[in-house]
Amino acid sequence: MYRDSHQVSAKVSLASGALYVISVAARLVELHPTTLRKYERVGFLEPSRTPGRTRLYSREDIRRLRQIKHLVDEREINLAGVHMALDLTEALTEIANAIDEAQDVVSLRRHVQAPLRAAFATLGALE
């Protein structure tokens, strides 16, 4: 699960934009750093690491943390529900991207079938 301690994650690059250490990320999303570590432990996100093992949170990590915070605080969803909601978010994002990139209806159908099946499976709605 954890990365090689001698490398920063491949997702960290000069083009990735701002990266935040855990204390700054925690302030940005108004959570305690311990909560961010817990969310990492349960698999909700995996921040990049420096060679010294310092966590680096990307803008996408911050967006995901804000979504988790909203689900827990505003929607009162437990961690199992958050996991399901994050899975559904990924499936819906794939569908939205397929719609944006579709050349025709046949192409659209082909690209959205797998994420739709995944979303229904997440909900236990497939036979």
C-alpha cells in the first residue's frame, strides 16, 4: 500500500500544481491531521510522500477530503457509506467523461456500460 521511501509518488510532478503538507491540508479542510491519517488508513486517499515520508496532499486530495467531510458532517454518513459514495463518484466521473468524449451514440453506449455496471454493483442492484 505504501510507496517506496526513496521516491516521491509518480503522481507528483511539476504539472500537478500545489502540494500541501498535512498541517496545511488539515487547515484547508478544517479537519485534524489525525483525521487525515485515519482517512488514509481506511483507504479513502493516498497522499504522495517525500523521500523522508512526509505526506504531500494535492489539489485533488483536498477536493476528495472536502467531499468526505461533507458526507460525514452534512449528510451524517458513516465511513462505510463514504466508501460507497466515493466509489459511485468515480463511476459517475467516468460516465461524465465518456459523455464529453463521445463521438456518437454507439461510442457513448460502449463507454458508459462498464461504469454503470460498477455503480449498480456498488449499490447491490445487479442480479
